[in-house]
Amino acid sequence: MNPTRKRRMIIVLLVLAAAVVAVGLTVFALQQNMNYLFTPSQVRAGQAEAYKTFRLGGMVKGGSIERSGDSLKVGFTVVDADGALPVEYTGILPDLFRDNQSVIATGHMAGDHFVATEVLAKHDETYMPKELKDAMEKAHHGKAVAANEAPQ
Amino acid sequence: MSKWIPLWLHKLGSPPIFYRFAGTLRPWFLALALIAGAIGLYGGLVLAPADYQQGDAYRIIFIHVPSAWMGLFIYGVMAVASFIALVWRIKLAEAVAMESAPIGAAFTFITLVTGSLWGKPMWGTWWTWDARLTSELVLLFLYLGVIGLYHAFEDRRQGARAAAFLAIIGIINVPIVHFSVNWWNTLHQGSTVRILGPSKISMDMLWPLLTMMVATKLYYVASLFGRVRADLLELEGGKDWVRRIATGEQATGEQA
């Protein structure tokens, strides 16, 4: 390799290395703030106290969904491995919302419970045919998408 | 250096030889891409069973996921070609890098649009600023930046060198896009198809997906060859071999 090319290669690699270090440090510094959501146990531990509005993420506890008969108001409990938080929400829920579904709720704490202004359903990375899923668990969860009916 | 690069590769780097080589191969790549695409789409949209929780709406992954892979793959090709272009000043590498950018931008755009269309019914929102979506948007802006910078210069080769720098620096974003779902809590789900370990998708859904991946790769090669050929003709405008093609003295058996 002739000297000119070697010099160019070194310059390019140095610029790239500098950019990698800069971005790496930025990402590392932002690590604390880049979390999209807090889990119920993190909220219970007071990690979300600095935020007026934040996102709460976890699973909808099976059987915890309570719909009010005359409005769009809905109450449910979001759980993670070792925490639970009751959530209140008024509005239209996404198709995937149901028992044992991962959800992300945006809102704020009001006393002991969380008041959501938006509820998003987090999809998981598993894809399988309905028949297979039905065969795997013959019980009730296998229905395609039945979010508009109140799950049992 | 010439010791470890075989002679045919050296020859292939020369514009007139690459022009003919790409012209011969391009129809084959295009035909195979169309066949694979037809098989993949038929398999994905007709043969594959409905998903257990999303029903038929999941079928957008047969477009969304291959496009997302191509967005990252093409960026990698562009960055490597940019590196070669900067260090060795090879015209062909410049052409490959600069002509890859619009194709990659198109795939990234398709990824963002299909993801958004799927996100509204499934997640409940068109867009959210989580790490995966944001870094994918940054990828699109990087592509647009490379295209814009390239065209901002009067002298094409100077523009290509400036844009190549941007392309190389932007490669940092590629691992961020890929690993964002592991590094941070995101709304976007994790990787379904894994090279290491079992994929989280059933076989009758996986094969159309992989067929679509092959189809998009072949399409990229065909599209790139066509674009690079046109670019080389323009870049080498005054040279003998271009003049011969233009005046039709040499039968290449192919139109540009």
C-alpha cells in the first residue's frame, strides 16, 4: 500500500473512531433517560418520581379488567415480575389489548393508582398459526383478536 | 497489495468491463428477484396461516421485515464502498456507494410506512419515539443526507468523497438500530428471526419471509447494476469506450 493511501486510510479510521467514541459516550450518558417506560416495581421503588408524566409498561393482570357499563372507562392492573399497579383509563383500547397482554400506558400517578391518557399494546416477537396456538392451550386465550368484547 | 487481490477483481474495477459484466447479469438478477418475490408474496399472503393473535394483519411483515433488513444491509454495502472510494479513489466504488443510497432510502421509507400502518391498529398509535423507531428514522435521514451532500457539489467526484465520509460515520447507527430493542425498553418487539438460536416464528410463516429476503437482495443487485451502469456512462462521458457505445460501433447486446 503506497504512503498516500495509507495516510488516507488512517485519517478515515481516526475520524470513524472519534465518531464511535462520541456516539458511544452520548448513548452511555443518555442510558438513564432513554428508557421508554417504567415497570410497576420501578414505580413502586420511586424511580419515576422525578417525572410528572411517564410511561408505565407491564402485563395486564389476568381477570383484572373492569369495564364500566355506561362509558369508555376501564380499570385494570399492570404487573411485572414483582410489582403491581392499578390503572384507570377512559378511551378506545387497541386491538391487542386483553388479559396477559403487554401494554404501555402514558399518564401520571394520582395517589395510589395510575391515570392513563393513552394505552398502547406491545406486541411480542412470537408468530404462530392460530390452530397451533389453540392446540397448545385449549383454553380461552387463543381467540384471534377479540378486544372489543370484554375478556372473561 | 496486488498480490492478494486476484487479477479478475482488478479488471472488474475498470468501468468498461464492469459495464459489460453488469449488463449481462442484470436481467438474470431481475428475473430471479421477480420469481422469488412472486413465490414469497404468494406464500406469505395466501399460503401462510393467520397469526394466533393478530389474525391477517401480521402479513405486513412479509414486506416490512425484508425492507428493514435491506435498509441496514444496503447501508453496510454503502459504507464499505465509501471506505474503498475514500482510500483507493476507485470510481466504481464511488458509483456503488452513491447509487446504493437512493435504493436504501426507499427500503427504509417502506419500512417506516408499513410499520406505521401496522402500528395504528396493533399498538394503537402511528408513531412513537421509542429507540427502534427513532433510530430507523435517523437511518432514513442519513441516507437523505448522503444523497443531498453528494448532489450539493459542482464536481461529482468531490461530492462523492464528502458524502462517503458521512456514509462511513453514519455506520455507527446500524448496530444501534439492530440492538435498540435489546438495549432499551421499546414499544417495538424484539427480533423474531434469529441467526443464533431458534426463531420465534412457525416454519410455514418463516419460509415466505426468507424467500422475500432473497427477493429483495436480488432486486437490490439488479437495481444497483442498472444505476451504476448509467452512472459510469455519465462519469466517463468523454472516454473512448463510452463514445463507442454511444455511436453504436460496439455491439454490447444490451441497451443502457
